[in-house]
Amino acid sequence: MKTLHTNYVLKGLAVMLISFVLFSCEKDDINFPEEPNNEQVLQKTDERPDQGSYCVNYDRGCADDLIDDGCNFTSGNGRDMPNQYLMVDMLNDCRRETLPNNCSWVGNTTVTTTIEVDLNNCCYPFYALNSRLDSWKAQAQAAKPNSSYLITNYQRIGGYMVTSYGPYRMKIRVTYRKKICALTPIRYIKK
């Protein structure tokens, strides 16, 4: 008899507990999220926090009609990602440092370092990409071991995506060669 009575009490407590949960939920304003419509989904994809700082107006469509003279882009628009190999070639063609007249190389003493530059696949006018090349050279100059070295070579060695939205970080190996310079240029006097 006690067992039967205990079962009724437990069942009664369970029913009261379920009723309490149901009634307390009924009083709360439960706001289920609405299903987003297509316009909201498009809006969300344009609100990527990283992307806004890289592409003006999220412009990724481009004619890619750049024209170059081997040293600089001379006209057109283009993206840095598909032109990264060409841009490294342009660094080698025209943004190495030449040995001054009163200097000579110290044997074959070279040092290499790696610089990292960001690419974002945005559409740029030709002059912006030239500016980018100049900034890469300035970055390579700032990474010199000291002032007795000159930039003699650039080589693209790889890269990786910083985040899933970008940028793509390209690694460039910069080679420097040591020079020695006379304090004053040597002048030959005719007798």
C-alpha cells in the first residue's frame, strides 16, 4: 500500500513540475529569430569586418587591363592577386639598388631576409599598384642589415591567407649584397 501511495505522489509531483515549466514558459516572451530573407543575407555578407578596410566599395570586379613597361604600370586597372608574380618581376627589373661609382662589392657577401606584403584582390588603378611596388621597396630597404648593403634581388617564396576573408600575405625573400665605398672618388690627374 505504501508503494502504491509513493507512486501516486511521484506521478503527481512530475505532473506539477511539467505544468510549472509549461506555464512559466507561456508567460515569458520567447522571441524566436525570424528566417532571414535574401536581402538580409546579402547585407550580412557585405558587412565583413576585415574586408571593409581592404577594398573600397568591396570592388572585386575588374577589367584587369593593366599595361606595363617592365618597370611600372602605365595604364589600366588591375588586381594585385593575379599580378603578384609580375609585380615581383617589376621589383627585380627596376627596384633593386645600383652600386654607386665610388663603391665596389665586398667579395660575394650576401644576406637574405623575408618581408611580408598584403594582397587583397581589389581593383586598383595603375598608379596605385606602382605606389604599392614603391612601398614594398621601402619595406625591403628598412629591413637591410645596415647601410653597407644594397638590394640585389627579390623572390616570391609563398604566402598564406591571414583570415578567411583576407588579406593574402605574400612572402618575398630579399637578397642584399655588401658594398664598400671610398670616402672620396679617386681622380686621375694627367701629367
